[in-house]
Amino acid sequence: MNKKLNLYIKDDEFDYVIDKGTLDALMCGSKLGTVLIKEMLRVLKPKGRLIIISHGSPEMRNQVFQPI
């Protein structure tokens, strides 16, 4: 885990995680998009929902979900 993206929150804590722009910012200057997604999924409860609001097209963003 990249310590810069560690949320310092225990696993399975939230019903919802919402990202508005953080993924876009990380995709512009680094390869940390997948690390961010994994960390957000880590803190979600098993039936939780991850909501991502992004300016990027699905074709550009889908790459960070592989092979999650």
C-alpha cells in the first residue's frame, strides 16, 4: 500500500464511498489510480457502493478497474 493513499480507516467501515475528482487528479500525473480504487474498496462494507464522479470518459477510466 502506498502510504500517501492510506486512509487510516479500518476495513469494511462505510456503506458508501464517494470520489469527486480525486481519481481524475491522480490519473493526470501518476499511476496511482488503481491504488486509490483498491483503498476505497477496502474501506467499503461488503455490500457497499463506490460512487465515482469523473470528467474522464469511461474508456479512459476503466483501465484503473482492471484486474480489481
